[in-house]
Amino acid sequence: MTVSPIVQTLIAQLTRGQGAVPLRVLTNAQIVVDDTSATIVFPKQVGKGKAKLTHLKIAYNTGSDLYDITSYKLNRKTFEMPVISEFQGVYAEDLTATAERLTDLCLHF
């Protein structure tokens, strides 16, 4: 499977140039990609308090040249995925800090 240059750039900016492999090893998460977004699927809930999440979707908004971040929490009983938080118009330099604040994890080295 080939990953689009947009998603390669997105993952590089998220991990500050480290790439997807260290991110997967560090968090034990799966990374699901499509043409303009990457979804990080965590095996357990991450985050603080009531804002715990299981999925973090980061999408590139081509119109504004910014990123949109949406976090979801999977209910394993009903298989519903309500939106926990949503940020639109995140600059590339703020991408890692925003994702780390949502997940309460260190996503770079």
C-alpha cells in the first residue's frame, strides 16, 4: 500500500520527523490512512478524565492549508463512536502539542 505525500507529511509533522514506525511502537496503536487523513487507533483509552478517547483523526484541509483534529471514543457495548472533541484550523507547528494534550501521551522523541 502506498501512502500519499500529504499523509506522509502529516505523520512527519505529528512526530517531528520521526515517522510512523516509532509512533506505532511508542503507543502500540494502529495507524489507518486514506488520501488526506490519518487515524490513530489506540488499543486502550487515552487522555484525561471524561475526555478519554480511543481514536484520533487528523485530516489535512486543502482549502485552508491547515489540519482538523477530531477525537472519538468507541463504546464497546453499542459500537457507537461519539465525538469527544474537535479542533479545526490547527497549524502544522501546533499539531504535536494539540495531539499530545488530547491523548496525554508524548508522541515524539
